Amino acid sequence: MADILTRRRALHLFGGAASALAIGPLSGCDALSDTRKAATLALDRRPLTIPPLEQGKQISGQRVFDLVLKRGTTSFFEGVQTPTIGINQSYLGPTLQMHRGDRVRMLVKNELGEHATLHWHGFELPASADGGPHQTIAPGASWSAAFEVRQRASLYWCHSHALRRSGPQVYAGLAAPIYVRDEEEDALGLPSEYGVDDIPLVVQDRTFASDGSLVYSSNMQNGMMGMIGDVLLVNGTHEPVFEARSNKLRLRLLNGSNARFYEFAFRNGQTFDLIASDGGLLKRPFRASRVRLAPGERAQIVIDLVDDRPIDLVADSVSNMGMMGGGRMMGMGGIMRGQRGDALRADQFAVLSIVPAEDRRKGEPLPSELTSFAAPDPALAVATRRFVLGMGMGMMSGFTINGRSMNMARIDERVPIGQWEIWEVENASMMAHPFHIHNAQFRILDRGGRAPPPLETGFKDTVVVNPGETVRLLLRFEQNTDPELPYMYHCHILEHEDAGMMGQFVVTT
Ligand SMILES: [Cu+2]
């Protein structure tokens, strides 16, 4: 196998940007100049890539997106070219923006030279438009998917969902953020200027070989734990810096990693407001200092810049061998030295340095209420289904839901349209799994019998189920019946999904 670079060696060899910015204690009249010095140092680093905003073209009452899945090379480090894949560009894709109520049409051309799909994660749509394993696009072929945007304003995303190939394809870059906006949210005056005070952050860990290529290895460890990298990329930029022209920033975090779980926080301990989960706004802002996301999950936070000092968003790697204990995966990355000698911990990544511009707009205070929705009522449910996540010892046969591995020819569940149901997801394995359901935004009734934390009080499409735990979800499918063509439910650790921890359901009349 290729020589694998550690994060520290990658920095050294590729002459990449300096490591996390160190801000020492400020004192007396040196304070301002030190602050400015620190800001100047930070600005030497690579600027955050903001994915281009793509709003499609209006054609015959539809918002039409032209998307090409293609190969290319990307320079993640100075002077090094890495073979990658992307959507309309070499790595990842543009941010696709649409509005609730839009009729959209996705025209997807596959120029990858291998079979691929493009799944619209978080969307309620016809099964034929879902972009799952049944909507394979052959090499050189095109696929068209039309649907109405039904769910709330939020950050969604699209990514490969090819059977047994979603892991390597997403790892190479086949994913992109999607913004859905709506009038309710527009009226709130939240930071909404794309790339200025409303920023998507697609967080992904990767491993690079010494020739600069991405290493995707299906060895035993990666098969079990999922593909874990030791270099963190944000929108495809390593340890980026962002110059803030507003005192109030809305960061839309997407854990787009194959397998790694993160806990995000600001290095100075600063608190922020949690305003949205996977499927849209929470009822009100929740003050928090940390936010955890498993692969597939999203969160939106609003942070205030209180002075001229740069602030650093960092991510602790969280062990998925039981998130409840809060145990951290140690030794998964190198130690990076800051410029004044202080270090991020071995299990901590620099995500983003935010450097306040000298001239900044003030930003409006957040409303005390963001939206309203009823509490999830388990009494609505007329049926309960149970899903048990299992990991046996045989790697390729051991990843199961209800004891069965994914089979394209088998429909596992038939769900009547419009019927409220409780889905009980139990984790009978030793690892936490993010459980994702297609064609739904569900509510979490309880987690291990306890009320869910703030980030889980709103609409979700992906939920972590810890070892030994049962999470109860309330959901119904409101439209889009198809007696034959199924949707998926699966673990969003992509290597687990590819190895069979996935099932199929149809929505019936
Ligand atoms: Cu899993």
C-alpha cells in the first residue's frame, strides 16, 4: 500500500499552511498590535473555499440544474495535485440553492467512467427521483430527476449512493451542499448573505499518500470502523481562514465525512447559538459551547465576534465506540504545533480560523423565537416498527439491520402512506451508528427513554444510535407512493452502508 502521510508530515512536506493560530493572553497597550499581528499571520493561510452558488435556470416553470459528475485534479497543498472527483468542478460541487415550493429538475451527466448515483439527502420526493442504488447512472449516461421541494429551509446535501461504492465515491469528492430557503426563514432576518455571513462548512477527514493521492483503503480496520483520515478538509480546504465582514456569522456545519464523528467548539470557549438541525430551524436559539455531529448530520450555529481577535473553530474527534461516555478516539492524528508552541491535542483538528475584518457590519440580534411546531405526539402512531443494527464478526456479511444485509431484490418494509408510525432503532453492536431514513424528516421521541437534547428537538433525517441504546422516532410519509421502487434506510458510516447495513422500504397506497 502507498506510504501514508501523517497530518504533521503532510504539513511539512507539502509546505502547507501553518498550523492552528495561537492567541496568547493580551495585556496592556500591546494588546491591539498583538491582535493585528495574529490576524496578519492567520491571513497568510489558505482562504476558505466558498462553493460557488448555483441557483439553476428557470425553464418552463422548473428550476433546472445541470450537473456533471467528473474527474479532475485538486491542489489541496501547495504544488501537489490530487486526483479527485466532483460535480461541475474537480472536488465537491457548487452549493445548489432552491426555495420551498420550487419544482426542480436535476439533470445529471455521469462522466466518471464508472457507475454512480446522486442522492438528495433529506428530501421528500418520489422514489424514482431519490438517487439511491436503484437510480444508477451508467458511465456516459444522463439521469433526470424532478421533484417539488417540500421540506423546510435548511442545509441539505447530495452525494453518491451507489451500491457498495458510496464510500469511495464520496471520499473522492462526490458530494455537494444544498440550501433550501423559504419565506418563513427569510422573514427572520438571520444572517443570509451567502459566503459573507452565511457560510457552508463541509467537514471531511482524508488521508493522503506521499504522492498526494487520496488513500482509500478497504483493510480490516477501515472496514470495521469506517474510513478515517488524519487530515481535515473544510469545503476542500485544509485549515482555512475566513475573513469576517460581519460581527454575526451563521455557520452551516455538515459532517460530510465517511465515518468520523466530531464535536465542534471554539478554542477560546466562546458560546454560540444553535439555530437549526438537519431539517430546519429549531423553535428557538439554544446557547451552547459544543455541538456533536455524526456523518450525514448538520447543524447551523450563529456566532458573535466580540472584538478584533481571531477565533478558531476546532473539532474534537469523538469515539464512535459509544458516544454516550464521551470517550475520545486517541492517537488518530498527529500533533500540530501552534506558532507560539501551544498545541492542539492529538485528537483535535483545526476547522476554521475566523479573522474579523477591520470594517465589519454589526449584525441583527437573533429573534427569541425562530419557528413553531408541535411536540411529537407518540399517541398519533398506529404502528411501530423495530430496526436492530448489528455488526457480526464477518466483515462483509456482518453489517445488518434486523439480521439481514442489504439486498436490492428484497423489500424489507411496506409503509402505508400518511400513517403515523414509531420507528424504534436499537443498536445491538459495539459502535455508534448514524441511522438515516430517506424521504422523511422525522422527530425524535426519546433516546434511551430520555428526552432528546436541544439539537434533536426539531426535524431530523439522520440520528445517532449509541451502543445498547434504543432511539424512538415519529414519522409519516405524506406523499409519493410507489409499490415497487423502494427508499433506503441505512447507517451513514459509508463503509457500513456499503457493507450491507441498509434496508429498503416502499410507501404504499
Ligand atoms: Cu454504522
